[in-house]
Amino acid sequence: MAHLQPPPTSPPAHCFVKRTFHKPVYCHHCTDLLWGIIGQGYTCEVCNFVVHDKCMKTVVSPCSSVAPTLIKTPVAHCWSEPLHLRRRHCNVCRKKLDDTWAIKCEVCEYNVHVECEDFTVPNCKDCATFVPEKNLSQVVQQHHWREGNLPANSKCVVDKKTCWTGECLAGLRCEWCGYTVHAMCADKVPADCTFGLLEPIMLPPTAVSIPRTEVPMEAIIGVQTRRKDTLSPRSISEEFPSGDYKVRESDELSRDRTKDRDEKDEEVVKVFDGNSSLRRRMFRLVTVSRAASVTEFLTAAMRAFHVPQENTKTYLTDAYSAEETELTDPLPVSKLTRRDGKRPAVFLRYREKDNDEGCIRVYPSRLGGEVVMDHTVLPVTSSTCVTDIIAHSLHKFGITNDNPDDYRLVEVMLDKGVSERVMECNERPWDLLKAVARDSIRQMEMTRFYLQLVKDPHGPSIALFVGSLPPNLSQRQYENILADIVGKAGYKYSSIGPIYYEYGSMVITYEDSDLAVRAFYTLRESCYDDKNLLVMLLPNIQPQMIPEGVQPLLVFVNVKSGGCQGLELITSFRKLLNPYQVFDLDNGGPLPGLYVFRQVKHYKILVCGGDGTIGWVLQCLDNVGQDSECQHPACAIVPLGTGNDLARVLRWGPGYNGGEDPINLLKDVIDAEDIRLDRWTVVFHQDEKVEEKQMQTNSTGMSRRGMYIAHGQDSNRRRCISKEQVHHSIHAGSTSEDNTQIFVMNNYFGIGIEAELCLDFHNAREENPNKFNSRLHNKGVYVKMGLRKMVSRKLCKDLHKEIRLEVDGRAVDLPPVEGVIILNILSWGSGANPWGPEKDDQFNKPNHWDGHLEVVGVTGIVHLGQIQSGLRSAIRIAQGGHIRIKLNSELPVQVDGEPWNQAPGEVVVLKSALKATMLKKTSKSKLRRRNTEPSMVANEQTKLEPIRGDPASTSHPL
């Protein structure tokens, strides 16, 4: 795990100095206001931790200078693009993020200023911790504490007192279960994390495995980062002068003119941390007294870079002097070389000549249950090689019977993320560290070593999902395309399949992780038919590690639906759940997620999108269900579309507006009940004469609609499905696949004026898709188009004369109508009910699982408006399970909101063999809201009642 867990005797390592504050300041430990006129409290000169005098001895939050050293298994953060965050505090410098550029982790609640990124602690959630040697009863999930930025009104689960504040970075929250506690109370919480109320739908990290690769987590979960090159620097704070300030020389003069600082007794000096800092022209500003000694100057420079190194091992040199020499003058600040218009500058250097020996930290990298040590410290010299370190480490870890040749040493650098490199046997780590120190002393401090098996315990098999290829090719054609891209480069895969022909995507498997990584980057940079290929590295789920009674929730989010609500939801769900169970439909659609969950016997699905997105997911389930352990997982909905008729019927609401807490959405999914949804096959069979005419105008032999089906891969649209056995429903002699199109209907099917209006809207959205990003705007466009139809030529006038209707084998006489709607659910056109309220007639009460469809008619645009407003109902025509319609002329039709003009022919609607199990939201939530954070641990409060401990304990909760 990537949580911080120092030994009980580890000090927080803060550098506290007494300060006088000129504005209200709160203690970061107890959250109380610091009272007084002068000398109200203490501030850490490195991380700006503010504390009362009375709280200094009980502080447990570590200083940011030592926090990286407390991590056992580092996990890099997945940064967002720069943005403005309100009511948040930086997890590095502890200052507010308001009105400054900031970045946040997409997986955990870690927020920092852009200029503080270099000093972040790589302790993101470890979401894939499967250990092959352990079974389900042996694994223990630990809490992952995150300091500060707690939800409003959070209370400590130990003492039931408020632990939240908006004034400073204080309090702790578990990223998995949602427990919120005071920092001094964290050691009183049970060590085992149970995921809180989300346990029934959580994919445990211990059930996810990913082979060792260099592919970052962003590429695996599909986070798209778009970093800006030019950002506004943060203004210098007079209250806390030790912040991170990256300043370019061209900006210095303008800064000098804007600052009103008396520099008679103190000097602002630029500090470069080694050669790397100079090459990037990035430095830190420190303010030191002109009368400061060398030791005081050196201490200030080291604190500016969060370096906990001893002063005797480092020194300062004048950056602008002709020869770089060590500063030895008793008053070094006044002796610094100055250039015109520039501040003096110094280098922070490491004493290489006087340090021929030292110590390195070696950590075990998932070596099994027999290793109980977090790490070991080994003395090394310039002659110590990697082979010696492996042998000494195995002895320290108590592994004496294994062959040292089965292990390897990995260099891990925690500066600006996590980077790894496998070391050669003849390399000398101490010489390597000294070489790193020339570039950066901080990088030297952030470098550690891991002992791991040469053979990956997770196995070498890696699956890559490849998409954006042409659809409906043969397997040989797909293999040839991949051979041209990865085969020529020498990255031949071990196997291919499954292949999703209709979507132009497939899964390829490698048995060599190094080859898989090279192929991954090669494919990601490749194009085919002027389209960039989509490639994803897929995690592996171990179903035997999922506890009994847990049904992990597979979340699909259409980020293009609902404006920016989709992006907000996917970020929230990644933080609340395991990010490996949350998939962005913009990256390959539902297929990657369904493939990852193919071996899970029981799971649920949450679809965030409109009715078209739900139909897309159900269609993909139809295609892959027979190859999965769970063929019919129940589906819940977060409505992000315009109409959301299916969501309305299943009580998920008319549309998500961003006001509801995502945790409450997940609660509703847990409480929802299974319900069956009838699905129907709609078969369109064109007349042969019409087909021959289209064949002459289209050399490919594909109708306009057929061309749209083959290439209509937009995630906001309804998909057609693969062909079923429907020959028993079509007249003999007209069952040729060349002139038959087959669709699955979930909601409704329309012919006439209603479909014509839908087609006009669809065409307008295709021409200007960027304008149709608001639910209210979309409905307004519908109204405008309807008003135009009232005065324009009526294409569907006398529709009852152009079609012939049969229901269950009996001819039905149509009244004078301009449109016919066939309903599977009692919601149409954003919540209207054309069937109307229940009344005493020859028809049965309809529902969406009774195996029958309802046929209604509308007389025109005015009638449609009256139905929408609830003033009238449609004309009830028939009810049945098998419907046949003869089209005598070309008419507009639509299936689940997907419209087109259909040529003369025959339409058959019959019960589909495909099944769908949906989740219906219960009318009233059975769960209570907790008084710490919304609904995370309310039912587990009683477990913490007897927990009490020594409040002066120094065990660090992180």
C-alpha cells in the first residue's frame, strides 16, 4: 500500500520557529484559532505547518521533507490538467488554492499548486495489490489516510467531534472507506479497512493484478491529461516565506518593481539544486539575513528544496563566480557575486570527495508473506556492487534458502512521480547516488532501491485492447494490419482474440511484458486510414479474491453526455471506487470493461449517459455475454441524456443535474431491485425493386442506412446489432440478408410525424454537435422544429393510407393519423405517457416485462404537443406481441431515438431472444446518512464505540 506508516518513534521532523501572525490563523493539529497579539504559535519553515505551543508535542503529521521517506510502496498520482480549485488547501505547502493554478489527482484527494508539483509525495491509492501467494482469508486491506480537505461537517469516528475545517489542512480521511478522524485519533481506528457502505459494490484492490510494466496508471485507466505549457506563477506570500517559487530571470525586474520589501537587512537569493536545476533554469528563492552565517544560509537553502540531509554533507557555491568555490566566509551573503539586474545565486552541492561510504535503503517488492520488514538500511562503499547488496538484503529479510540469481535490484526515484530502472549486476549504487547528487541533492534523497524477483509473480501475460480499426474485416485482414504495425518492429503478439468485428477492435495478448510495453507505445503512435489507433493495457481481475456477497460495480461513463457532468462523475467514481472498475466510454466503448470483468461471476453495471448509451452497453453485452461468466448483469442508470425515458421508468430520474452527491447515487445502486426489461427485434425488409435501384446507385451494394450502420460508432447514438435468426418472421422468398436490416428496440419505435421531427433534430445535431450540449437547449430546438412543422408541407399526411398494420396476425384498421408509435415502456419524448392513464377498455394494463407492445397514433404536431404537456393521450390502437407493418412509400422511422428515412417494404417487430436485467431504484432509501461524510460509514459507527487509546501516542496515522 502507498500509505505512510512510520515506526511509532519516528518524529514528524518539522522545523518549528515561533511566529507572530498578522491575520487570523488556525492550528493545523487541533483546528483552533491561535489567540494573542505577538508570538501566537509556531510555523514549520519547510511545510508551513502552524501549531499551538500546547500542541507541539502531540503533532503526528510528518513534514513534507520526510514524508516521501515514510512510503513503503510508492504509487504515482494521476494529475489533471491545471485548473482553479475552490475551498481546497495544497497538500504540500498547506496554503489555500483559491485564485491560483492547481492540479489534482484523478484517483485520490491530493491537491497541489502547480509550482508545488516537484515536492509532492507519491502516495496515491494502490489499486492493484494482488499477491499470488495469499488467498482471500490471508489478505488484509489497510486504511489509506489522506490529510485535509475533508467534506463539510465531517466528524471523527472515534470521539464523535468535528474534525473538519475550511481554514487549514487538518483531519484525516480514508480514501477507501471514508472514515474521517482527527490526526491524533487515527491509531485508535481498527487496522482493517472494510470499504464502509460501498463494500457490496467495491472491487477490492487485492483482486486486481497488473504485471510489472513501465506503463503509467493514466494509460491503464484512460485518464487524458492536457498540460498547459504556460502558467501564471503564484505570488509570493509574506506570511509564509518558504513556499515554492519558480521564477524565470526575465520576470525578476517586474517582480522587484511590484514588491514593497525593505531589503536593507536581508537578501533574496536564488538557489539552484545541482546541475539539473540550472539546465531547466528553475530555482527557489530564499530570504536570508545579510548577517547570516554559512550554516544558517545552508540550512535555509536545504529547507527550500525539502532536503533532510545533514549539513556536514552539503555545501554552497557562488553560481556567478568565475570559479565555482565553496562559500566559507563568515558573512557569505554580502560576498556573493552580483550581475546587473539579477539577484545573487548559489548552488547547493553534495560533498563527493569526503563521502566514500554511506547507507542506502532497500525495500522488499512483494517478496511474499515471510518478509515482515518494511525496509532495511545497508552500509555501502564505492566498491559495493549490486550483487553484494542482493546477498546482504536477502540475509536481512530472512530469505536464506533462495538463489540470489533469482532476484534483481531496482532503482526507484520518487522525484516528480515514480520512475524505475533495473540495475546491472556490476553497477555500484553508492557511485550512482553521488552522480545523482551532482544533478540534484533532492533527487538523491528521493532515490531508493527495491529487491524483487526476476520472474514476475503476476505472470508475464498482458492483454492490450486495440481499437479504431475498420469494422467488419476478416481475422486475416486484422492480423495483416497488426503485422504491418507491430510485426515489422519485432513485437509479435502471442495470441489474438476475442475480435469484435462490428466495432473494429480486438484484444491481443503478449507473454513477454517488455514486448507488450513496446507494442503498446508503438500502437499508440500509429495510424490507420488517417485515424489514430486506440490502445489500452487491461488489468487482470482475480475472481477468487472477491469476497462472497460482493458484486463489484462496473461503471461506464459517457463523458460527452450532459455537458461536463460526465467528466465530473467519472472523477468522483474513480475516487470513491477502485479506478480499475470505472471506464470512460470515449476510450473504446464498453468492450474493454466487459472484457476485464469477463471472469467475474456476479457483478452489476452502472451506465452514466442517455438512452442511446444504455442501448450501446446492452448491445455490447449481447455480443460478449456468451463468453462471460455473468451473461446478464443488472444495469443501473445515471441519466445524462436529453430524454432519459428508460431512466424515468426505472425511477432514476429525468436527468442528473450535478446537485446530487455521487455517493448517494452509489447507495441507490446498492439498494436497487432487479427487474426484467423486454427487448424487441425490429426487422426492416425493403422491396426488391427498391433494393435493385439502390444497388445501381451504390457500387458497394450497401444502402445509405446500411452505410450509416457500419460506420456509426458515435457513442451518443443508438447501435444496430448483429443479425439474429428471424427467417420465421419474414415471408418466404424475402429473407435475403442483402435487403434486411435488424435492430434491437428497448424503448419505442415510431413511424410518421414523430419520427420526422426526430430526424430533423438528428440532422441539425450532426451539422453542429457542439451546440447540442445542454438538455434545455435540446428541448428548445425540438419546440422550434415542431412549430415549423405546423406551417410547412406535411410529409406524413394520411399516413393511415400509406401503411398496413397487423398485430398478432390480425389486420388492424388505423384511424386518420399522421404518426404511429409502438411502445415498450410508458415514457416517450422526455417523460410523456402516450398510452395515458389507466381506464376501463379492452386493453390490459401495460408494463415493460409483460411480453406485449402498445400501439398508439397521433394526429399531428398539435397532438404531439398536447401529449408532451399532459393535456391529452395518444389514440390507443392495439396491444400485442407480434407486429407487422407494410410501408407503401418512403417514410421517416426511428428506433429508440435513432431516425432515418425508410424505403417501401415491410417492418416486423417481434420478441427478442436477448434478455436484459435492469436495476430499478427503490422508492425510498433504506440507508441513513452518517454524520461524518454522506453515507459512508453510518452502519459501522458502533464498531468504534469501545475504541479508546492514549491521546499522546506518537504513532503516525499516515
